[in-house]
Amino acid sequence: MTAAPVEIAGACQRDRAGIRRWARNPSAAAGGALVGLIVAVALVSLVWTPYPPLAVDPSHSLAGPSWSHPLGTDQYGRDVLSRLMAGSRVSLYAGVVSVLVATVAGVPAGLLAAQWGGVPAQVVLRLSDVLYAFPALLAAIVLSAALGSSTTTAMLAIGIAFVPVLVRVTRSNALVVLGSDYVLAARAYGRRPLAILRRHVLPNIATTLIAQMSLLFSLAILAEAGLDYLGLGTTPPTASWGDMIQTAQNYLSQDPLLSVWPGTAIFLAVLGFSLLGEGTAELRNARLGRSA
Amino acid sequence: MTLLSVRDLCVSTAGGLRLVDGVSFEVQKGERVGLIGESGSGKSLTALAIVGLLGEGLRATGQVLFENEDLLAVSERRRCQLRGNALSMVFQEPMTALNPTMRVGKQVGEALRVHRGLSRRAAARAAVELLARVELPHPERCAVMYPHELSGGQRQRAMMAIAISCDPLLVVADEPTTALDVTVQRRVLELLDRLVAEEGCALLLITHDLAVVSEMCDRVVTMYGGRVVEVGPVERMVSSPAHPYTEALLATSLAVSIDAPSDGALPTIAGNVPAAGQFPSGCAFRDRCPRRAPACEETPLLAGDATHKVACWRPITEPVGSPAR
């Protein structure tokens, strides 16, 4: 068949063009660079940090930036740069777990609510309302009390709190797609409802979902930092950005920079994921010939 | 042999409003039937009811016998088996009837994957062949494009490729060219004509253009106000329609052709199609009809011989052109 080589060559061309378009979109390029940097740092920290992030050195406590400790040390003399690098793992883990939990539960629920309509949809939506009305912080406290305080517990709570958001976004967007002519056409050539959800609805709401998920990812990083700050998430001495800010608070007058470093890291991570989500959505729309 | 037999089909809203009211007609194996009428006469709803794709809140009653199987009575699962397979449909709006996130070739191969269980690869190959059959230029290249990269006419060709992919017995085409440029309408219709001939399948062509029907169809069903007002062979319907509504439709479509005598003004049908539920009692066309009479206050029934039937109290008996009365 002569079609195959053409197809493959075409696909390769499109991939290269895709990378170029990616680089030219400011949001996608900046977001991709920031996220790439954070992921790279997290990976590097697995095998190398300037000092072990838990190594205590009382003789160098609260030392400002120097050649041996570029970002200084904390009250126990631990290297801030090393802890910042190790902390990126916690933040990424937090984002992945909570968004995964929210997606796995929220997207199918939203899709099915849109497909079924009627009473089953109302049940799904009211359940998600109840979840939405339940304070996330309280959920985190309850879960920590029940399961013990850890990053995973905190992120489970955050993920559950995100579920209603994804249910609603998924359902409202899926409803629009389900009313479209191409879904009618798909039914006309014999596709069954679940296959229509998977092949026609999901790809068409993906743009919105990706944007929403990246926003949630950045919110999760913030929330994880917040829960750490309250002592509900990652337990010391494990390095996490939220915990670093919390301890830095006690030494604000002696060493204000100590809180600036993790704060900046959180800021960059949140910005990176938001931009990446926005850029991805823009590029996908452009590829499919849609405006905005 | 009768392929499709629609008997006393009614489509009503949840509020009990009858949008299609007692429609009956038949389509023989390999026959081409034109279903004509203005917007709002219920022809698209009739088509959707036949394929079982009525919107939410609409209910169909009566019988739709397709190969002696009542499509209104069978399970949704069974209907899914038939749709796109023995019974396929071409829609009015090619711009929106293709999934914008799915490459054209993949989409054209969908019906084959559903009904023939083809692998992704085999469906992709078959799709390229189908795209070639519907005369898309560079079918291999079109197959890997997204719908927005094709023109309206090309997209409608792709839709037709889907419709014929599983060797249907009946293709229901709901105003397949209405949304297209006038310049490509003709070529798309020629393609539909050729495909139906090649497949040897029956065609139910829904349109408001009698000129199109006269070229493509064997028989014509005229609908107005959700009812069938006239049925007959195409020659008869075009040369001497009996129902004033068919005649009026004929006058409007003939006037568009260049060689028609023109006195400057295009003929129109007086008045508008009333909103559903606001048709007058008795003959629905009564208020707009030039031949109305007191008798028209009662609903006329479809009557006539085996081939030609009309629902009118004062049918036209003279051929078109001779002075009325």
C-alpha cells in the first residue's frame, strides 16, 4: 500500500512543525521551560544534591549565601539549595497525586452525568455539590487524623476536594459536545454511547480539561505548601517547600532570605504549570482550526 | 420488494404536540424516493425518526418497517447494529458533522471498525480507498488531515464515504447540498447519484428542491404540516402535480433554472410555514392555498390509485401551464 509511507512522512513533518509552533507560542514556551526546569531539578536531586538535604551542621546555622552554600543554610545548618532541590520532588508528587485522584474520579463522573441526564446525573451532581461544600482543609485534617499525616494523605484530601471542579467542567463541556452534529453523525454510523464518550466527547473537551488540570496542578502545589505550613502534610525533617517557609517564618528577622527561596520556587512552579496549561490549550485549538 | 415501509408515523413532543402526523410511505429495494417540502413540514424529523435519532423529548409512534423489522420497536442495541450498516445517513451540515479532533481518514473508517470489526490499519487503508471513490483529490493526504483543512464540499464527500462504507441498503440524505456553495452542489449530487447507482442501494433524498428530485428520484413524497399531501412517480409529480402545494414548490424551483420564462419576479408561495402546532385545522395548507374552498376546513385524506395519491379536496386536474379553471 502506497499510503503508509506518505502517512508516516506526513506525521514526522507535523511533529517537527509542532515543536516549532510550541517554541513560538510564548505561554507554552515559557511554561514548558519552567516545568522542564523543575522536573529536571527533581530528577537530579534523586542522585545528587550539593549536600545531603538532611545533613545538620550546627556550626553553620543561619549562615547567609556564600560560595559553599549559594542560598545559605537554615537554623540547623542544612544547605538551603539542597533542601530546595529535594523539596521539588514533594511538590511534583503532590501535584501528580492530587490531579490524578481528581481526574480519575471527576472526569468519568462528569462524562457519565452528561450522557445519562435525568436522575442519575442529578445524583452525581448533588454528590459533587456536597463534596464541594465540604471544606478542603477540614477534609485534610480528618484524613491526617485517620491515616496519619503524610504528603500522600494531604494530597488525597486535596485531590478529593478537586473532584467536584472536574465533574462540573467535564459535564458542562461534554453536554455541548453531545449536542453537536458530529455526535449525531457518529450515532448515525452506529457508535454506541460509551464509545462516543471516549472517541468523540473526550478528545473535544481535552483542551479545556488540560487547562483545568494544569491549573489544579499549580493549586495543588500551593495547597501542599499550605498544608505543610500547618503541619498537616509532609512531616519534618523531609524537605518540602511549604515546610521550609513555615520554619523560615521563625527566623524572618535574622534571615529574611530563608523564606524568599522556597516562596520563589512555589511561585515559579505555579506560574510554570499555569502557563503550560494555557499554552497547550492555545496550540491544540490552533491545530484543530478553532479560535480561542 | 419493499425495503422500507413507514406506517402512520407520528412524532410528538413531550407536550403532546404532533410535529409529524400519520406519515406513511414506502421505499422499494434500490428505489430513489424524494421527500420534499419547505422547512418546518416535518421531513427532517421523519428522516431522524426512521434512523432512530430523534432528539431528546421527541417520541415516535407508528411503524417503521425496515426489511420487515419494526425499527421503532427494536432495542437501541439493534438499531446501533443497523445504523451506518444497512441503513446510513448523510447530514445537512458537513461543516459540523465531522469530529474536529479526528483525522478524516480515521473518521471515514469508523463505520467499518464498528460494523466490520476492521483493525485500525485495515480501516485506514479502506478509508483511503473510500476517499478515492468519493473523488477527493489526494486521498492519502486528505486521510491524515483534520476536517477543518477540507472545504465544505470535500467534507460532504467524506460524509458520503462514511455512509456508503458498509454497503448500505438504504441511504437517507437529509438536504445533503443545502449548506454547500451553489457551484459545488451539482457535483456533490452527481456523486451521490453515482454512488447510489454503484451500490445499488435505495435512497431517501430529503430536499425542498423539486428540480433536484426530478433528476435523481423515481418517486416523490410531498410533505406539508407534518403530513404527506401527495405521493407519486416523479414524471407525474413534475408534469402535472395534483396538490396545489406540490405545484407551488414546482413553480419556485423551475423559476430558478435559467431557461425558465421569467417576468422579473421569482414566484413564491404566499405566506409562511406556520410554527408547529399553529397549522390551521383541516387542510394544513388551507390559508396559503389559491384553490381553497369551504370543504378545506375538514382534513382531506390521502386518496388515489396505487401509484399516485393526493390529499386535497380540490386537486388540480389540468396539466401545469394550462389556465387554472
